Amino acid sequence: MSEKDLQIKCNQWIEYAYPELSELFYFHAFQGLSFPTKYKFAIISQAKKLGGLKKNILDFQFNKNNGKYSGLFIELKIESPFKLDGKLKKDEHLEAQYNTIQLLLNEGHYACFVWSFDQFKKIVTDYMECRL
């Protein structure tokens, strides 16, 4: 499954599971859109100029206070960003996203990497039921 497919599946599930909260969450899924090559760089450039495309913004944002955390942020991956020893894989992009996760945790949010649909459902459900 691609990251784009995972985003779509997660978005569809949360719309189904928590429809009453649909105005409180969204995906930053711009990077998953497909454009003809001749337009791609112009579109991305315009989005950056408008401030709508920023580095290290996590894929999923849920603006719902659960009593313990003021929001939930998830970065979706198609495989674990961690080595078998639990350390983050050596990758500049992952390290920058991990730093964003740390900043969000420091601000009172719950933030993490997720790399499967079942894991996404568990994190969101545990968050909503205050089990995190």
C-alpha cells in the first residue's frame, strides 16, 4: 500500500468512525496529489508562495482536546521509521519530522509516527477514549 492509499483509507475510516468531528481533523495530503510533470513544479511553487506547503508538517491533524492532550498529530509512513533497536533510522527527512513530533509533544499535543492502518485506528481510538 502506498502512503497516498494509506492516507485515503485512514481519512475514510475516521469520517466513518467520528463523523461528528469532521470539522476538527484534516490531512496534509498535498504531496500525494498527482500532477502532469509540466505543471507539477509550478503548482508546488505557487503553493509554497501562498504558505500552504511547509516542510515537516505532519500528515494528520486532529484538533480535539481529549482532556489530557490538546490535539493529535500523526505522520503516516508505509514502513516503520525505526530500526529494530528502537532508534530512528538515519534519514534527514525522518529526523526533521521527528523533531516536529517532539515540538508538538512539548506543546501538549500527542504526536507520533504510524505505519499501518490498524495502528492508525488504534491510536485515534485510544486518543478519543483517553487511553494514551
